[in-house]
Amino acid sequence: MKIVREWGRDDLAKVYVVDTGRGLVEMVESLQPPLRREEKWVLIVSTLYGCPVRCLMCDAGGEYKGKLSADEILWQIETLVRRRFPSGYV
């Protein structure tokens, strides 16, 4: 798994596109200004490839390809944590 694209702002929110080898997924980190990262840091990780519901207002539907493995989900969390906290201690 590897990050193939990222965009956003470090002081507000960043979106990362990850190639898992089975497809692309997104993971996100965000802050709630004026709080510091140490006070409130939100991580959003993908658990599915696409979505089977196909809501018209959402861009995740259309090509549902199944669930991510537990290891793929944990990789997202650990990667986001280690980018900001290299020791792994949050």
C-alpha cells in the first residue's frame, strides 16, 4: 500500500489517495480550529472499495468492489499517525 496523491492544508484538512494494490481508497485527517492537533485530531479511513448503496449525492458509489481487510484499515490509521507522530505515540 502506498499514498499516490495528497492535497489539502496541514492546518485544516488533508486528503490522501492510497493504492492498496487492489484499488484506490481515500483517507483523511482534519483539525477543528482553533484547537491544536493535540487537542482534537480526526482521522477518517476507508473500509470499503466504493459503496453498494449508490446514493445520488455521493461520489463513493458506483463501483462497489468489496471490503478492505483489517490489515488495510489498520495500515491507514498507522500511516496517518506516524506522519504526524513518528514515535507512534499520540
